[in-house]
Amino acid sequence: MSEYKQIKEYLNKCLEHNMLSHAYIFHGSDEVSKRETAFWFANKLLSNDKNFHPDLFLLKPDNQNGITIDLIRQLKKFLILRPYSADYKIAIIENGENLNDFAQNALLKIFEEAPDYALTIICVKSPDSILDTITSRGVKLPFWRIKKDSPSIDKKTLETFNQMFNANFPNKYLCLENLAYKPTEFFRLWINFLREKLLSGPTKELNNLIKINQNIYFKLNETNINPKFAYDELILSLL
């Protein structure tokens, strides 16, 4: 899992600075690394050295019915009780794309009422496979098998994003004018840029900034929002 060293460093920093989210969304095609990282993080939080602990709950799909509301009800019963011997209660949901609609709505209710000691890790192939209202409440971390020929953000775009991130308010619109992307593509790259910054140095402000821009990106894809309003909202989020 050396290619995911940055993710583990980020999770370590979250723990060290007491900036844990109550939910993490591990998404991507690398199923093995998602599972291994989920258990590594859970065991670190629980000061545990094996994949079994009374404060750790593993939820997998039923072979025939996927992940049903009955399984989520079991999860709720687990999380309601205070930790047995650790500071946290950790739930790992494998193959989260198998959550049916009823189960997803029940899980959303759990997130809305989650106690401070509860932390849930959901492993999915894609964030699009579960409700946006669920993914927007968690920190998304990508687990894609890295290809040597994978394209990276070009130098000009990276420089412009850094200028936007650091520039005074009057200059931020000028930064936008330097890029010729369609709005959805722009926000996809911008959010990836912010996530890279978060991985290298997590802060509550940056985490909040990502959530705001993910919401803008969602509205661009799912509603008829005017792109100008989307850019205005972006600029305001940087103030």
C-alpha cells in the first residue's frame, strides 16, 4: 500500500490534531487497499493489533439481499452503546454500493444523530453509488490503482489554483478568467486540488472549504444552477 502512504499520513494527522470526521468514504477500484487501510485506521484508533475488538463492527453485504435496513439497525444498536474499552466505536461498511435505498436512508439518520465517539468507514467503488447526502457528511479518500501514465494537473492550472487559493479578493476573478474549462470540469479539478492540500496539511477551514465546493459541484451536475452563481459561490467560500 505504499502508493497510499499520503492517505495514511493524512489520517494520522487527523488523529494527532483531534480533527477526526465521524465518517470517511474510501472510494475507488482498489478493494484490497480500501479494506486494509480501513482496518489499519480502525485498529490505530482502538489501540488494537488484530481485526477483532468489542468496539469494532464490520458490516458486509448479505449474499442475496445486499446491505439491508436490518443490518443498519444492528449497526445503530452497536453505535448507541458507549465504547466498551476504547475511546471510539468504529464501524466498517464493506461494498457500500450494495446498500439498498431503505438502508441508505437509515444510515443517513444514524449520521445525523451520531454520538461523538462513533466513526464509520464506508468502502465503495464510487461515491456516486450512494446518496450524496451521505457522502457529503464524510471525508472522501480515493483508492484508485495508480498507473504510471496517469495524467496529472497541468502546470498552468496548478499555478492558477494556487493563486486563487492565496490571492486577495479582487484578483480571484482574474484567476478564473485564465482557465478555459467547462464549469463541471473546473470544479472537479479544483476539488482535487483542495483534497491534495488537505492530505498534506489538514485544517478545519480547508475541510469546510472542500465540503462547500463539493456542494457547488453537486448543484452544477444535478440542478440548473447558473455557472456564474457557482463561481460567485466559490469566490465567497475563499473569503
